[in-house]
Amino acid sequence: MARTEKTAAIIIALFALIYLAGGRSLKLLEEFGPGPGFFPVILGLTLICLSVVYYFSVAKFAEPGRQSPFRPDYLLRPAGVMASLAVAALALDYLGFIITVFLLVLILLMVFERYRAIRGITLSLVISAGFYLLFDTWLRVPLPQGILKGLPF
Amino acid sequence: MPEVLTGIMKGFSIATLPMNLLLALVGCFCGTLVGALPGIGPSATIAILLPVTFGMEPTSAIIMLAGIYYGATYGGSITSILMNIPGDPSSVMSTLDGYQLAMQGRAGVALGMAAISSFIAGTFSVVALMLIAPPVADFAVRFGPPEYFALIFLGLTLIVYLGGKSVIKGLISGVAGLVIGTVGVDPMQGFGRYDFGIVRLADGVPFIVVAMGLFAVAEVLVNIEKPFKTEFITNKISGFLPTIKDWIACRGAFVRGTLIGFFVGVLPGAGATIASFLAYGIEKRVSKNPERFGAGAIEGVAAPEGANNAATGGAMVPLFALGIPGSSSTAILLGGMMMYGLRPGPLLISQNPDFFWGVVASMYIGNMMLLVMNLPLAGVFARLTRLPYSVLYPLILLFVVIGAYSLNNSVFEVWLVLIFGVVGYIMRKLDFPLAPLVLALVLGPMAEKALSQSLTMSHGSLAIFFTRPIAAVIFAFTLVMMVSPLLKKIWGRRQAG
């Protein structure tokens, strides 16, 4: 746990440094008061200070023997679900809403939840059709049609 | 007083419009359901449903979203009592005696008392909100940028110091929120910052995307790490009305829970969870038989349930009167109000009386609806919570993806939501509180504007924050809050030494 938290402190410090570097072209002070870079500089420096305090507080007060919260066997399902969502985001404009959502729910139910084929397909159909009705038909959200563009629904 | 009466009458004429009644009912139903369902909280639900409300009138939209907010605290008691699993953190204390009562065959009475206590406290808090918010707003009209900056600083400090286990993690979370808030055009000169040339980021990172990622996606990711199984009390639930003995036992708990809840709710960062813990602790302390607590004392259900409901009304006071949210849910409500074109702050009530009074009146009606829903329908909600998480989480994720897509009809927001989902997951795993980040993101641009205006007024001198009496008092209070944990530690060491 301590190692994970120390790594987190270092990542936060690096992020703060990049943030400060990214704002170096912003003016700190204008003629009558603070410029657009004033607040970001304060925040960047504060974040660096906090990450240093965090690092040393972890080093000093870490509970010995406490496991890292990122256990590989626990990460498998969240990583898989996020990967499925990322693929769905990539496919959304091309495949369109109905096909993408149907495939996404089908994968979540059958791959990650081990539903049987008939139950998984039925639920995926009902859910994707229900969401299409709710958002496209009732709430009039213009959902992407993708390869189904031109069809009467 | 006549203004209050005129206002609330006007409010009722708005809240009783058929569409607003329906939306209040939908909000209360959804709120009770998500309060009862472990694995999804009110913040996530408000964030998920916010994009659905974009086509609505602001008053109607907030009536529904507020219904979710205060309805969730009603619903939280259902799973606490029947399953020993709190539906939301503010219902943790109700598990102690509520579940014991259910094991003794008094689940119906425990649910009934939770609903009645919630109704009494919820109604009181709406009356108090109606009486307190307008004068507070009138007073706050005198606030200039230094006072406003001091107030925002106080709000952020309180949520960091009261809201989490680790102050340093709360501070990092809050500063990270402020950092994200600097993306886009700066509020004074209109200079583009940290937008990487992406036009969509010119207006900043949409807070709703951050809220959906942090609360909804991250919650799902944490919950699906391992199979989600729950145990139910399987006996038929009946007899919701408490006995006269129960009423007598709870009369003090109603009053104490309500008052503690309301005043704790007004404080930014404290909220319904701390209110329910405090109310339970005090109830146990004043009881003549404290040993009954934890073994099925009905007051142990009435006090925390009253407190967490009163806190939701209390939290609306700074939201409506000052434009300062005190919790993640009210921060999302505030963000929603800004998206509908309202300008939260001391002028909100005077400039939008129909909105304020309409929402307040709907809260009276909503509390009535929730009492009716939670007494005879508690069993129905309990059955609804048996919806397997394996079906629920794909629905949550779909709402998130479509909600994000519908903001600009683009996949860009979907990517942002996924990124913030991962960030939220990592934060949850490392015990970083999420509320300071969302609150700071909403308040950040306001804080920067107030700071810049103050320093421009004083030609760069920080003395402006300490020479104006109201700002100085607020900063002094903030300072006391910041050093109090340190002083407590030093005092404790001296006592021990």
C-alpha cells in the first residue's frame, strides 16, 4: 500500500509540474491586478507542496503489511468493462446507437456476467430497444444512426 | 413574513402544475429507489439524469432532481433495515438498530418509524429553509468579491476538513478540482488556458461529465471487482404503524434528530452522514437505557433518519441563499442550475422568485409523497432492490454514455467521462474523497473571479481580505477550522504527557 501511495504522490507532483509548465506562457500579473496565469501558478505550487507532504506522510505513517488496493485479480473485470466501453465509444459513430449498445450490453452480460446466450441476447435486445425509445423517440436526443442511417427507425 | 406567505402561495401554484407534480413524483420515486439500491447513490443519479432534463423548464428540472436528492435519504433506510446494508452512507447508523428490529420481527415498525421521522424532519427543514434562506440572501447581497472569496474558501475548507478521513487527501482532491476548473477561458481576461487547442474545452471541462465519471462510472468499477451478493429478511413485512409506546420513546429523538440534522446540514461539508452519526451518538448519550442501542432501540432508527433528512433541507440554505453547495449532490444541483441559465448567488431568490418558491413548495409536496411511498410501498421498494447488479450496472453505464453523448452530440464527452471514471476509480481505491474535487470544480471559476476582482480592487494587496469585517470574520473562522485538528493533537499529547 505504501509503495502504491508513494507512486501516487510522485504522479501528482509530476502532474503539477506539467500543469505549471503548461501555463508558463500565461501572464502572472496585468496592469491592474492578477493575470490569467496567477491562479494556476498558486494551484500548481500548492499541489506540489501537498504531494511532497503526502509522500512523506505515507513514508512516516504507513501501516506495515497492508496490501496494495490494486490487486490484479480485482482489476480484471473493471479493466475489461472499461475496454468494452472504449471500443463502444470508438464504434458509436460508425455502427450507430442501436448496434453498438446491443453489442456492448451483450458483451457485458455474456462475457463478464456469464449469462446464457438466449437470456443475454433477449436482455440486450430489450435494453437497447428500451434506451432507443427513451432517448431518441421520447426525449428526442439525436442519437448516431451509423450504418443504419436511412432506415425508417 | 407576508412576503414568505405570498412566496409560498405562488410556489404552490407552480409546484401543483400537473407536469411539476409528475416530475416531483418521478424524482421521489427514483430517489427512494437509488437510496435503497446499494451500489448507486444520489450524486451519481442526479449526474446521470441531468442531461435528460435539458429540455425542461429550470424549475421543473430542479423539482425532479431535488426529489432524487431528498428522496434518497428516505430510501436509504429500506436496505439498512431489511438487509443490514446501507443504501447510502447517511443510512449507516440505521443499520445498527433497524436490522436488529427486523430480526425481532419488527421490520415494518422500523420502516414506518424511519419514514415518519424522515417526514417530520424533512418538513421542518423545508419550513426552516423557507424562513432562513431569503433573509440570508438579503444579507449576502452586501457581499463584495472579498467576502465571496472568503465564503468559497470557507466552504472548500469545511468539506476538506469534515468530509474525509485524511485532510491531506481531501486537500489534494480539492486542489485537483480547482486545477480542472482552470481549463478553458479565464474568467477575467477571456484568455484561453489548458485547452490544448480543443474547441470543446474552451468553455472548460463540463462538470457534469466529471461528476458522471467520478460518481457513476467509478462506483460501478469498484462494485464489479467481485460478485455483489446481498441477504434479505425474507419474512413478509407488515404493520408499518408504530405503537403508542414507540411514539413516546421517539418524541425526543424526533426533535433532537431534526435540529441536529438541519444545523449540521447548513454547514458545507458536514451533510447528512455526519448529521446521522451525531444524532445517533447524542440519542444514545441522553438515553436512560443506552445499552438498548444496537439491540433494537426504535429511537436508534428515528434519530439518524430524522437527522439525515433534515440535513438535506439544511444543505439547500447555502445553495439557494449564497450559491455555495455543501455536498457533492448539491454541487451537481448547482452545476445544473448554471446549465439552465440561472445565476446562483444572493440574487437568485429575488431575481427568480418563481424558481425558488416553486422548488420549496415542491419539497413540501415531495415529503408527503415520500411518506406515502415509504409506508405501504416499502416492501415494493425492497423487492425492486433485488434487481441483480449484473443487470443494473450495464443500465447505469448506458445512461452515463448516452448522457455524456447528448451534451454535445459528440463522442468527445464520452471519452472524458471514461477518463474521469478511471480517475475516480483510482481515487476511490486510494481513499481520496471525491466530493472536494466536484465542489472545487464548480466553485473554482467563481473563486478565481472573486480573488482576481478583490486583488484588482486593492491594487494587489491581500489586506483587503482582513480589513473588511465580514471577510475577516469568515477567514478567522476558516483559520480556526484549519488549525483545530492540530491544536487538538497538541492538547491530546500534553494531556497524555
